[in-house]
Amino acid sequence: MPTANPRRTLDELAKLGERIFDQQIRPTLRPEDDGKFVAIDVESSDYEIDGDDYAAVTHLRSRRPAGDIWLMRVGSPTAYRLGAFR
């Protein structure tokens, strides 16, 4: 889940966030982090992990109020799933 910033397109923000996640965050994750949200400031590579998406973003915003934040979910290709579950 991105936050609006006119400096980057959503595609650029996604690529940066995913690159930081894959290179810097994924190697530090533990099995108990599966399903948690990761809020990433793509400018500083600072991040916050929490089971609640709002809490992850809020905690990161307290440290990086002007950050360009991308939200991901550990163990999932997307932060959210839309549509019916079968």
C-alpha cells in the first residue's frame, strides 16, 4: 500500500520497495514474521514489521514523517487480497 508522493510513480515505488525487501529485509525475517506487514521507507531503507498494517505504517511514520512508504506482507506477493475466497 503506497503513500502518495509526486516524486515517484507507483511502479517505481513498488520496484524500490520490493528490492529493499528482497535484499535487506527478507534475510532477517523469522518464521514467526510470516503474515506480518512490513512498511518500508524506500528513501532510507528503514522499515517496521507488525501484525497490523496501520501500526507498521504509524510506527515508521513516527521516525520518517516525510518518507516514501511501501507496504508489503511477509510470505505473500501482495499486502491485501481482493475478491471471494474459495
